[in-house]
Amino acid sequence: MHYVAKHLSNNEEICYVAKIHWVDYFRVICYNIYYLLCVLFALAMSGNMVIILLMLVILLVGDLYFYLMHYHFLEMVITNKRVVLKTGIISVHTEELIIKEIETIEIEQTFWGRILNYANIYFTGKGSSAVEFATVKNPSEIKQIVEDHKG
């Protein structure tokens, strides 16, 4: 939240910081288990154990590192004036919508999302501008906060 906090305008304050739901982390763990099973299968089929184990370590560590770095530097923030999505570490990409200009708030929630309370939220503004908060906790609360500030 450092980037958004540093770039607030006059009389703007942070109202809510959206968090990624643990289900998104679970997906990465499943992918890594899949990698592990593929490498173990390749290991069983060939005799060159060192190269295959090295491949496994590179895949697992690289994937986990990329995932953790990506989500550590991801900011999904609602202020009293804007909805802000910031991604990136060195090169920063921000998507912003002024709350007063938001026309629709769409919540895309699966069966498991209803049970575990997570969803993708799409904020659409005038023209073709849109911001997506993916796999966030408490989607109804986020929608309510935006609607309260919209007036």
C-alpha cells in the first residue's frame, strides 16, 4: 500500500485495502504439486536424476518467487475518491477510476466463491475504462464501500 499512500490527492484518504483470498495461493500450491508429479514421473522414466531434480528446484523456486513477488507488490485500494489497482515492482502499472464516474460494479462469483467468500470484481467507468480486482476477499463489502462513497 506504499505506492497508493504516497500518491493521494488533497482530502483523499484510504477507505479499504482489498486482499487476495487464500484460494489464489492454493492454486499456486496445486500447480507446484503438479510440477513435482511431472518431474517425479520423468525421474521414474529416465536414469538421470541430477538434471531432473535440478529442473524441479528451478521450477518450484522460480514459480513461488514470482508469485510471492507479484502479490507482495500488488495493491488494490479504495479511497474516498478513487478505485486503484497497482501492479509491478520496477515498472509500475496503475489503473484508476474516479468513484463518481463508476457506472457499473460487476461481481463474478463462482459456486466455491459463494461458499468461501471471494470473487472477481469489475469496476467499469464511462467509456472503455475498467479496473478488475481479482480473487478478493469480501466482495460484497468492497461493493458496498464503493457505493457508499459514490453518493
